[in-house]
Amino acid sequence: MSIKIYKIFEEVEFKVKLLTKYWNNFYTEISEHLPDTYQPEMQELSSKLEEALSKLVDELRNPTLTLATTGTTSSGKSTLVNLLCGAEIVPVAVSEMSAGAVTIEYSKQKSLIIHETPGALWECGEWRGITEEQIYQRLYEAMISYIDNRAKQPNLACPQSTIFYPFRLLKESKLDLPQGTRVRILDLPGLAYVGDEGNANVIKQCREALCIVTYNSAETDSQKVKSLLQEVVQQVKDLGGSPARMLFALNRIDVFRADRNWPETENRFVENAIRSIKNELNEQLKEYTEEIENLQVVKLSTWPALLSLQIQNYDEIYSTEACKKADNNFNGLIEDILEDLPRKTQNWSRHDRNRVAEALWRKSYAEEFQHNLKEHITQHFPQLVIPQIIERFNLTAGNAITEWATQTTKAILNSSQERYEQECQNISQIRLALEHFLRISDTNLKEPFEKLDTKVKQVIAKQSEDDVVKYIRIIISELQNVEPYQDLGEKLYPVYSWESEFQRGINQVLEAVAKSLETGRVELDSPNLKRANLLNVNLLSRNLNRLVNLGYTADVAQKGQLIEAKNEQDKNKLKQLNEELNELSIHLNIVIQDVLKQISTQELNRIYQAVSELFRCHLSYLEKKANNIAPSIAIRFPESQLNQVNNKLTFSFRFRAGFAITKGTWQEAIQVAKEKRTWYTLWLGTKTVYETEYKTRSSDNAKLPSVEDLLTGWIIQAKEEESERVNQIALWLLEQIDCLKKNVDQIQNDIIDRYQERLNKANQEITLDYEKQRHVWQPMKQKAQDLAEEFYQLEKTWKFKT
């Protein structure tokens, strides 16, 4: 039996309140032995603790659970959203309908807001007391208007909508959340619309969301299945963070029930699909190998599950319509009870309908999905929100209290003149020891990236021919031979894998172009091209069609061709081919830039996450060793304060194409008429005869490149700028490390400065007969250390869980 989520939150609240009680008891006891001059600082600490506790309790009792849905093409994602809501309020269509992000907030009162967006051609506004049908229709009109106009207006912003609705997920799933939990569902846009700025801003919110990724189980075409697997990877990258918080749903699984060998075929598909998804994710997201191995994957058929709910609706017309759809589309799921039912669905009794609904619910695996979703939320929701709540609490008050308690008791025990002088010397030695330790640690972290920077500069200056991307892998391996980075495993994989992802994206685009030219049929539908600006893709498509019409297809595209244009028509055609190939370069440049912009966003986010993992490991090590060097001073290096990766990177690509047209000459045979005397007229008469003469003519000569030559050229051009991109990475990493070092030095100096001030205050204001007062202050020091350990363990426990 799984633990109730609200109890986890209550347990944290109880522990923090207990810590507050410990502080209050410590406050009361230590006040009896301190001069009144200590009271202002102690009262300020208590005030901050009270404020922090109040905020923590509010956050624990009123957390936000965000459930984001995304999925592959035609995977039934919108139907899943409707299933979670228990009503058909989000538009569903055979073609891609999820043009804009839809946020669904739980509310007992139904309303819809279609937000004002730049250039909106649809009605925007707020509608309260609205019906499900009205919500559906208004969203449908907004999305269709956008889809119909985006080709003509590529900068048109996607519609952004918020629905307030009493959705079923919260009402009937028995999630056992804290009573004040705000629950919302984010219906994310389809793959073709993720680049929109508004949608991108919504997707950023998903880093703190639990996610459901739907996969189209009904697809059988091997090429399309391959494309779907690529889409899965793209969706996971867009969502960001660990796949552990993502629940994968193999949707439309009911298709296998039509097979003669069901359930064997279904089980075999599920095994193969899980293996394929894991393999694809592992190949491109090695930093999450462990999480991917434990990926949660469930079977589901959203539409029959939704129909099951609709059939049970007390609205007779609504229920009858759902019965009709079930009979027409999912006859195979209810065939065992159809013989008992009237042929006309409108004649089905309420008992009949309940039987049909129960069969659809059971055979669509809706109950198993609901159970797995509840378990997924129970397992991951507390881990998503509680660590951040605790860290905010400690930053506001916890760290200051533990520092004050441990430093003050230590200072008082060293307040006599003799001990004071000795402790001042200890502080100086601690400063030197910490500076030495931090300098060595900084060098260990920084040195590999300095070597990378040097190597890149050598390559750019043509002093080395080393592969700089491979060199990143080498220096990362060297770094992971140094304490404490041995345990990072593949967490730093994104730091050197980004270039291969760029190449993969470029290759996908170029392969689609090559296939279009070689077959003469233009098809630009790879996952990455779906993410590019539609207008730019359409311009590229028209350019390819013109090349095909000029004969640049089939053998010419595959092998290239030597051309000697002798007449004006051929010369014009050759010139046009050259212009179109140059146009191809321009359009490809634009489209690839667009694609690489999307890939850059994904890969740079992965780099930022990897560097954050590196810095988290580094800070944890520094904190542990610093407290060994300087015990009882309570040195803390808060991650949220220090681990701030910034200064975003940008990459650019440029391509060129076309071919050289050279002037040449050729010998044209010309028949020339001449009058000649003939012998049979005794050389008196003449006869017209024709002789061949050769005249030199000019020609335009060219070698049409093959598609392979063109693509190879573009790939080479992309690699030519590789060193510059690595140089950007190296400089950026060094900047981040320098910034981290500066902030760490500042924090540890401030902590030691405060201890020096507290030692000075104790020396000036407290006259302590050590032998007489030892029995008071030694136990007090121990209580201070116990208090600090309790605060530390609270945060450490949740850090370990995440």
C-alpha cells in the first residue's frame, strides 16, 4: 500500500516545527547566560525563523502539481487530456490540432480565457459559466484560424488558452494530495509548434512538472516508427530534466486485439516498443542512463476509455452519442456483449450502457493507467517540490541560525584573553588552509578546461589538427579521475555530445533534401523539419520542385553531370540551374539555422544541466572538506545561491552551394555552298556543291554536382566552424568556473569574518572563568552542534532522495 502524499508533506512540516521548537528551547536556555547585548541579533534570528516557517507551512500546504502532456504525431495526446478532464473540451482531429499550449486549472466553476497574443486573428477574451461544448468550439476556432494562417503569416503567435474546470483527475483519482494543492494540466503543443515563443515559455514551466508522453502504438510503417522514436527523444529534450518524472503511455494499444494471436502480438509489441524507446533515449541522453533503465511505461487506449466515461453521463443525448461512437469504432472491444444488446444503440438501457462502459474501461487499460499515474505522482511529486521548499527555508533562516549557534558557543568558550589570542591565530591558519584548499580545488576543476582552451586556439591557428570535440571527451575523462568527480558517471555527457546532435539534425534535413531530389518527389517531414518555420520549409520545397522540373533529379542528382551548353536555350537552362542551386543553399541555410536554433536550445539546456551537476558535486565536496578544516564554524555553500549557470551561448552556421560555369569553345561543322565547274561541260558550266567547314564557337561549360557532393560539402562546411563552437564552450565554462570561485571565496570569507566578529564580541563582553563555566558552555556547544545537525539532516535527506 503506497503512502499518502499529504502525509509526506505533513511529516516535513512536523520536522521543521520541531526544529523551530529546538531553537526556541535553545534560545531560552542560552539567554540565561548571555548579556542583553546579544538579544537584538537573537530576536532578529527568531523573527526570520518565524517568517520562514510561516512561508514553508504555506508552501507545504498549498503546493502546485503540474501535469504536462505531450506526445508523438497522432498519438492521442489531446484525447488523453480529455480523459484526465473527464470531458471532451480540448479539440481532437486526425491531423495535428495542438497548435498552442492549453493550461487547465482545477476549479469548481467552468470558464475559458483565450489570451491576447500578437496578431491574433481569432476571438480573444474570457467566458464564464461556459459549457464543455462551448469551450471545445472556441478552442477549435482559435486553433484552426492559426493553422490556416500560419503559412501566410509565419510570425503569427500561437493561441494561448487557460481553462478552469473541475477535472476528473482530481475528483476521482484519490491522489491524497495536501488539501490546498493547486492542480493544473498543461496540454503542450504538437512538435510543429514548439518553436513559438509563447509555447516555449510554457514548456519552460515543465521542468517542475510531472509529464505524460504518449506514443502512437498503431503505427506500423518502419520509417514512420523510426521517426516516432526520434519524436520521443525530441519531446523528452524539450521537457528538460530527468526522464524519471515522465510516464510513457503506449496509446491506441487496442489495435492489437484484432490480431488472431492477441495477446501475444500485443505483449511482443510492448516489449519491443519499450526496448526501442529506451535504446533511442540511451543513445542520445546518456546522462540519464540509470533513470532510462527504470522508465515507467504503461499501456492505454485513450479514446475508448473516454467513451466509457461519456457513456455513463446522465445526459441521455450525450450518452447515446458516445454509445454510437463505441459501436462504430470499438466494436471489437465489446463484441462479447454485443449479442445481448439491441442493434440500435439508442435502445440500449442504462444497464446495457454500464456493461459497455465497464468493458471499454477494462479493455482500454484505463484502470491500470490510473493506478500507475497515481503511483507516479506519489513517487515523484514530493521530490519535485519539497527540496526547493526546504532550501528556501534554510536560506531565509536555517543557515543563519545554525551558524550563529555554533559560532557563538565556540566563541564564548574561547573568550578568555589567552584562549582568544590562540583562537585568533587558529582563524588565521584556517583562512590560509581554506584558501589553499579552495585554490587546489579550483585548479582541479579548471585545469582540464584551460587545456581545452589552449588546444582549441592551436587548432584555430592551424598549429594542431586534433579533433577538438573528441578532445573535450578526453579532458572530461581526465577530470573524472580527480576527487570528487569520479561518481558523476555520464552526467557530463552533454558537454561533448552537442556537436553530434547538431550533425544529426543537419543530416536529417540534408537526407530529406537528397531523397526529394533523387526520387523527384519532395517530402520534407522529418521530426526536425517539423520544428522549422513553415514558410521557410515551403520556400525550400518550392525550390526543390523547380530543380526537379529543370531535370536535376534521378541519375543527374545521384551522379552529377558534365554539361556543355551550346545554344542560348541550354545556356539559359544552365544558368537557371546554377541560380536554383544557389537558391537551394540560401533556403537550406535558413531552414537549417531554424532547425539548429531548436537543437541549440535543447543541447544548451542539457549543457547547463550537466555543468550544474558538476558544480553541485563540486560545492558538496567543498562544503564537506571546508567543515573538516574549520569545524564548528558552520560553513554552508547554498546551491541555489552559488550554482547559477548563466551567460547563454549561441551558435551560427552558414552554407554555400552552386557550381562554376566556365567559358569554352567548340568546333561547329557548317555546310558552305560553292560553285564549281564540271568536266562534262568542258569546264564551261558550273554546279553548286556543299563543303564542310569548321568554325570556333563559344560555350558555357559546367559540371553539375551530385546530391552527395552537395551534402558532403555542406557537412564539411558545418564542421569547419566546429572549432569556433568548441572555443565558445571552453571560454564559457572558464567564465562559469571563475564566477563560482569568486562567489565561493566571498561566502567562506564572510562566514569566517562573522566568526571573528563574534569572537571579538565574546572577548570584550563576556568574562568567563573557563573551569567554573565549562559545565555550562560545553553542553551548550554540544546542543548548538546538535541543532545544526538537525537542520543539515533535513536538507540532506531530501537532497539524497532527488
